Amino acid sequence: MVKEAALRVSVLLVEDDEDDYLLTNDLLEDIPNVEFDLDWVSTPDDARREMRLNRHDICLMDYRLGPEEGTALLKQAPCLGFTAPIIMLTGQDDSEKDALAMKLGAVDYLLKSHLDAHQLSRAVRYALARREAEVERLKRLRAQSENDSKSQFLAHISHEIRTPLTAILGFTELMINKDPDRDVLQGLQVIQRNGQHLRSLLNDVLDFSKIEAGQLELEVAEVRLADVLADVWSIFSVAAEDKGIELLFKTSEMLPEAIMTDAVRLRQILINLIGNAVKFTHEGSVTLTVSAPPAEGGRAPNQLAFEVRDTGPGVPAEAQHLLFKPFAQAGTSLTRMEGTGLGLAISQQLAERLDGSVSFHAPEGGGACFTLRIGVGEIADAPRAPLTLDARRGIEPRRIEPALRGTVLVVDDVEDIRHLIGQWVSQTGAEVLFAADGRAAVETVSSMQAKQRAPLVILMDIQMPLMDGHEATRQIRGLGFDGPIIALTAATLQGDREKCLQSGCTSFLSKPLNPSVLVSALRRAMPEPSTIGQVVNVLLVEDDTDAADALAYLLRHLDCTVATAGSGTEAFERLQQATPDLILLDLNLPDTHGFDLAKRIREAGFADCRICILSGETVSLDAAKAAGANDCLLKPVDMATLRAAIS
């Protein structure tokens, strides 16, 4: 009777005794639902030859092979390239040999004298299960390694492209803002458009790779719908006007003022859909219609629909199935899908991540119509408003107005980028210092600290030779610098932001840098003249020398002029020499209480200066104000607290 085999297993039997070979073969034949292909070798040399071929699913190996022990062969198996599990067979019950065999890599150790089909079947099945699990583990490790290599490659390519692109776009914008003559302006605008196109293509490739690797992060927050639509309108209104086509944004209903979504990704999808429509429409119009479709099944409405319809040539019927396939334009004549062929594929996947979809249909009469739907949270009871757009938003280049004070250290190994960022920073009114690598940045901060100075903000490139931005940031934090360190990096993959924050950076900007985004980040980190213009001179009254030195250092870091006093008596002597704008007053002084000193200062006629009480314990603000103080600060005091106090 022929046995139906549910499983076919290739076995290598290493056994120098023919009787034991026949016995083992009989036992294997008795195992149900498995058909074994048995290869028998009787010498270690023959075994090594077979092991090098690595073509078996399992190996049964005798412990004693003539003058040689099977453990020697067991030890050699990995070096021979043999990866199948090995079960040792022995005629002796020896726990030490059992332990040695298992230590050398055997998956089981069986006594020939007690061996039966059931025991052998169990050992074989267990070994095969372990082998399968190990194969799966290796596959996962290999896949993870390939993903890691892919991520490293993408990070490297991103850095190598974004760094020069920062210089190209940045200096182009600087030159455009200097009002060049018409011919030069047209040339600069060509450079700018093509640079922006290159950035768009790069973003498409990186976004698609992040989506494929599951590394794309969404930042869902409350978003003003009108702001997103106005931004998109401002991008395409001039291009549409130049082509002589009409760009219409409309709705037939009142729309929610605020929605819950990722504004960056929503804007990206709309830019892709409307950009394609404007690009391929040469006469007629491009229309965006926004609506809140009713929910199905009695549920509350939680979606918005954005329909982009154009009067262009449309998409041939035979090519419509390719619209959302990545790289589908390669080798085709589908002009609707120029570029990387990723834009629509990315838009569809982004829409799915936003609990929605992108669909296409060909309207009667020609043209194309794409409909984006996204989840926006509960909007049934949300405040509504008509659709209004500020068509002037974003059309004119924004000029950087001087509004900041303080020192900014720019750290970047690429001279062009360093110079460009320095120009942007200097236009804000801030002083600029430069460092060409991480080591130079650490030395600069250390040197400034020795002179009781420090930069107010550090702009830190991450990928640099000698010492990268991560290590430089850690060392600068080790020096005691607690001001903002803003990471500048061309790496935009998942985890890059976390690495920067873990090394000590306070925020993160991606290259190519947008000057307005950079200036906004600086404004959040630096005081404007109006905030500390009247509070420059500070009298610090603190009897603890170390605490006084630390506070004075922080205050000078904020560009304050600092005078110190260690007692109430010395404080009054300082007041006779100059009237400060702010007095930071320790509560417990050796010769007086802080409240009493504050009251004496007010009684002496110093009514205009602000007084802040410093205390290591919680102090009643009402009691402080009753004594003549304006505020209380709880020790230890950090820079953010001092910045708030002097503002």
C-alpha cells in the first residue's frame, strides 16, 4: 500500500554501522504522513561533502564515527555551510556527552537503545518546526537589514541632494529680493521654478519610500480650512492667469471653519491634483468644489470632499487604470503622468492614511475629474463660514525685516549653506557667528563661555565630518549650554526628529530650508527688541556666589547688563550708582529679608524699576506685591523663566 505523504523531508544520515542505518530507515518508514528521502553516508569525509551541498532538511548523526566523534563534525557543520538541524544518535547514556552535543548546536540527543518511531517522529517534527521558525527569523532579519540599508541609502541621497538644493533655492530667493532688472529676474525665476520642481520630485520619491516602509508620520491637529485653501489658491492663481485659464474655488454650502487633519498632507494632495489640472489644461477652467457629503447609515458627518475638475484633454480610457500605479508613466505615452509617476499614487495612499480616498472619473464632454475625500472629525455641530480666499497670500516674496537681537551660531560644513543661512539670520538683526563642523562649534561655545558670553541660539547641521551634529549637541549640553539648539538636516525619515531631540536639540528643520520657516523658528527662540528694549540693566541681589554667577551668566546670555550685590547694604550702594530696569532679589539675605529690602527700595523712590523675588520656597505673590515686588521666581531659575521675567 502506497502511503500518502503530507510532507516530504530530505534526510542526511551519518552512520558507520549498516545495521543501525537499516534500523533508522525502518523507523522513518513507520512515521505517518511524512515521506523521507534518505541519503546515507558512513564516513566523516562523505558527510562533509554532503554538508557542503547543504541540500537536506535534517541530519541524523551517530555520536561515534569510527575513530572520530560526531561532535567534531557537529562543530564543523556551520563552517561547511550546513544549516539544517542535527539530531545526535548514540548507543551510550551519557549526560555529559548529551550536554556537549547540545552546546555545539545539536537540536536533540537520542539513545538508540530506546529509539522508536514515535520518539524519532517527535524529534524530527520538533527539529523541523525549529528550522522553520529559524528560517522565518532569518527572513525577517534579512528584510529588516534590507529596509535599514534602504533607509540609510535614502537618508544619504536626501542629504546629498537637499544640501546643494538649499544653496540653489536660498541664494536665488536672496537675489530675487534684491530687485534685479527684468532679464536677470526672469533667469532667476527659471532657476527657482526648476529648483522647486527638483525639490518636488525628491519629496515624491522620499514620501513614496516612507509610505512603502511604513515610516510616514502624520501630525493630525485642528486646522483652519480657509487657510489651507488660501495657500493652495496662492500657489496656482498666477500660473492659471498666465495660461489664460480660469481657476475657481467654490462651494454650495457653509463649510466648517476648523477641521481635524494633517494640514501638510492635505495641502500636498490638493497641490498635486490642482497642479496636474493646471498643467494639462490649456484653455477653459480648473474648478475646485468643496463639500461636506452626508454620512451614510445615520452616522454623524465626518468627511469633506474636494472635487478637482478641468477642461483639459482628459485621460484616455485605456490608460485610466494606470493613474494610481507608481512609476506607471515609464515607457508609456501617458502625458498626464509626467515626472516620477508617483504624485497620484502618493496622493491616494496619503488620502487612505487620512481615512479617505482619491477617485477619478471622465466627465461627459471631456476633461478630467478627481475627487478627494478625507476624514475630518465630527463636524455636525462645528461653526460654519462661507468660503473666502485672500488671493494675495503668498504671491509676493516675503522680505525678512530686522526684528531680533542676540547672537546666533550657525554650524554647517558646507560653506555655501553656512553663508546663505548667515545672510538670512543677519537680515533679522541678530549677530552671526560661524562654525564649519561640530568640533569647531563646541570650541566656539566653550571660548564664549570663558568670556561670560554664549550664543542665544545655535543652528546645528547634523551630517558633518570630524564631529556630527548629534555629538556636538551632546558636548555643548555638557558644557552647560541650555539655550535653543535647532537641528538642520537633510534627513527626513522616520526617527530622524527623535534622534535630534534625544541628542539635546530643541527643534528640527528640514533642508532645503525655507527662510520664512527659519526666521519663524528664530523668532520663537529669540527676544525681539520691543520685548527687552527697556529691560537691559539688571541688578542681581544674591548672597550665594555660585548661584549669583550662574544667574549672571544666563542674564548676559540674554544680552542683559548685570550688576551683582551680595547683601541688602551692597544692593543700596549699587542703586546709588545706577538705576536698573530690573532687580532680581533673593528672599533670604545675610543682613535683611527680601520683602523688607523691596519695601525700602520703593520707599527710597525707585518706583519705575521692576522687582522680582527669588526664592527656594513657594512665596505668596500677594505678599510679595504688598512688599513692593512685581513677581516671584521659584529657584532653580532657567533661561526660559528669566526671558519671561525680563520681558
